[in-house]
Amino acid sequence: MACENTLNPRKGNDILIKVSNDFNAKAVTFSTPDDKVNFVAHGLINGDAVAFSAVTTTTTVVIDTVYYVVDKAADTFELSSTDPNSSAGTTLVTIDADGSGVSIKVFREVASLTSASIGLSSEEVDITNKNSNQWKELLNGAGVKSASISGSGFSSNDFSQGLIDSLFLSGEIREYRLYREGAIGASLDVSGDDYFQMCAKITSLTYAGEANQAQTIEISLSSSGTVTQNQVA
């Protein structure tokens, strides 16, 4: 009898961090002899989540469906219909006919923060003058706005931990979603989820753990550019 731990450290009010793979709106081709997806210098890694739109000829790759990258090479990769980092393992997709498609943006969960804060700040521009009747006045719509996120929790799996490490060490700015009550895994659209979306950089990263206890992660991110708040209906 196989026994599995079905628990997840994420609670209902945790902050879920999801990151985009930065492989959006790329024209790809599918080849049937080797079940490959072809795109020169795609930059993906094994375990990345991908999806496609406008798929032609090929019928085994379904539009708006999340797949996972496996057996990647510099210009090609194969698809798995299940997350190779989960208990389900790899389920390779057989390409039934040569075809083409366009990649679409997918966000993959990398961490669940059980203790977290999201800070939004807006710099004030003081325009108080002698005509202000002794009351402080600010310039409407002006000032630098930013967001910062910090907290502690758990990386989702070994793949997610490695991806976080890589993004921190490279200093790369990626697009993130921060779900206040998000669904686990990779998804194009999760009903009822409320999230902030932004480009951000990981500014600090700490791992901690003791014997017989789960390893925890402490992470901070700082926004770069526009921050939006979204409700998926």
C-alpha cells in the first residue's frame, strides 16, 4: 500500500507567490517524429509551465492548457501533461501531427508564505504655498509609487526552490503574481482569486531549518514598474 502525505503547509489565508516563465507570444512549431516543441534559444528549463494558443494541425496539444517542460535542449523541449516535480511525475505528450502554435503566459507557484506583508507606498509631492491657507497641499497623481513584499513560509518543491535561488543570484527582474487566497499549481485563470501583479526583483533570501522540522524560506521582493490589483471573476 502506498502512503502519501496529503497535507500542504499552505493555509487559506497564505500569500502564494507565482512567477511567469517569460515565454509569452512566441511562435513555435510541433514535430511528430520526436514529439518536440521547437523554438530557437527558448530559455526555458525543465519543470517550467507553458501553454499555447492558436494551435494548428496538432490535436494532442490543447489550447489554453498548462503543460510542463521536460527533456529540454537549447532549441527544443518536450511536454508533460503532469508536473514532473509532483507525485504524478512525467506524462509525456505525443505529438500526433506536425503543427504550430503561439505560447501564452503562465504563472507557476514557487512559494507559500504563512507570514507575510505587502506594502504599497506612494511618495508625496508637497506643493504647499502662501495661498494654501496654512494647510498642507499635495500634487494630485504625482509621486513615485512602489510595492514591497516580505515574509516567511515554504518553497513549493525542489524545482521552485532552485528557481528562486537562480532568480536571486542572477538579479533578474521577472513578472510575479501574489495571490492572497490562490490555488496551488500552475493555472491560466483561477476563479475567485485576488492577486497583485508586478515585475519585481528578489532582494533578500534566507533558508532556515532545524532537525525534524520543515525548512522555511524568508524572502523579500521589490517592485519595478506598474503594480496592478486583479480579481479573477
